[in-house]
Amino acid sequence: MIKTFRNIISGNPYRKINFFFIVFILSMFAYAAIFSPSLGRYPILSSQQLLTGESTLSTGLSRGFSSIARFRFEEARKFNPYSIRIFSFFLLQLLMRISFIWVQGILTVRHLQKLIIVDGVISALMFILFFWPFLEEMFL
């Protein structure tokens, strides 16, 4: 187990980046699982809502994620209609990162370069697809 962990963090930069994203996404999911939406006490508050009192497109995402972590999907939609969509993006990214760490161990350098390109293209397309309402509000 320790040897495997050392291999992950001492590997090539792509492996390190994937490992960082795995830790980040798992931390985000743990945050969502720890804080209950019914208690309404989140350590990170919406600065936009605190400053202006106005809701934004992302208002309720944390509570939505917490609801999803408890398998309360309708409640998640009520907190934020995009919460399931955004949560799905991060869940798919987590699965991709885990898969790519495993797959890259058996690839040659040439194939690893192709994997990195494919990963970048898929991730960019997924980001655009899943975050489209947010991108649209920002740029259009």
C-alpha cells in the first residue's frame, strides 16, 4: 500500500496531477457529506449573496451536493437545478482520474502522450457541456 502510494506521488507529472485531482474531488465530496443541508451551517458562505443579497447561478450548489451525497436528488434540484449536473461532472472526472492513473502504468511514452491529449479533449468538452449555463451567463 505505501509502496503504491509512493509510486503515485513520485511518478511522472501527469500521474501527480491526476492524484492531486483525485484528492481534491474526494475532499469536495467529503465536505458535501459532512455538512447537512438541513442544518444550513456551511463554513464557506456565498460572498456574492452576503455582499449583495442576490442569488447567482451557483447559489445552493453546496447544499445541493450535500443532498446528493445523501441520495436526496429532488431536494438537490430544489437547492440548485444544476447541482446534479455539476456533481456528475466531478464524479466522472474522479472516475477518469482513477482510470488514467491505472492505465498509464501500462502505456509506453508515445501512448501516454496520446492519452494526455485525449484526456484534455474529453475533459474540456465535458467542462463545456456540464458547465454551459455558467459559461453562458459569464460570456453571453
